[in-house]
Amino acid sequence: MTSLRLTDDARRDLADIRAYTLGMHGRTQADRYMRVLREGLKTLRQHPAIGYPVEDIHPGYRCYQISFHRVFYKIFDDAIAVVAILHQSQLPESQFEERGFTDPNSPPEKDQT
């Protein structure tokens, strides 16, 4: 099975999503939503081509919607590299620019699943 690896930015995105949901909706909802995201990431791991290409944002990348968030990722031979997890209202182009995004030539080292 293909491994799923999150960049530091993607890990920060998950932490920010949890913190926001916790602050706005409480612990129960935060836990529930994080489970939804984890299940969606498992589905992505099992079916890497499930997302749609986003060549206009960055060549070679795909996007997969999980509830209110979009997962931006790139498929490598042995892994899926998740580079960002953004709310559907966020513009990915501006987020990538703000982060100083650079295309990784290989996935992060650690498997995240």
C-alpha cells in the first residue's frame, strides 16, 4: 500500500484546523471533524488518483475534497505527499505564495498513517 506523508505545512494545517474547530465548536466536534479528516486521508491513501488534477495551481498536483477542506497532494512512485490542507474558502494560489511553496522532488521521510 502507498504511504501517505505530510509536509510540515500540511501538519500545521491539521493543527490549525483542530484548534479552530475546538475554539468555535468545542472538543466533541473537533474530535469528530478530525476523525472525518483522518478517514478521508485513509481513503486518499488507498485510492491516490481519487482527487482531480490542479495543473493551473501547480503542475503534477491533485486536490481531494474532504468535507469543508481540500487536500493538495502529489503522487510519487512510493508515496503520496500532502502539501496543504486548506478550507474550501481559501485560495490555494495565495496560500502557496504566502508559504513560499516549493515543489518537493521527493515526499517527506516519515509515513503519516
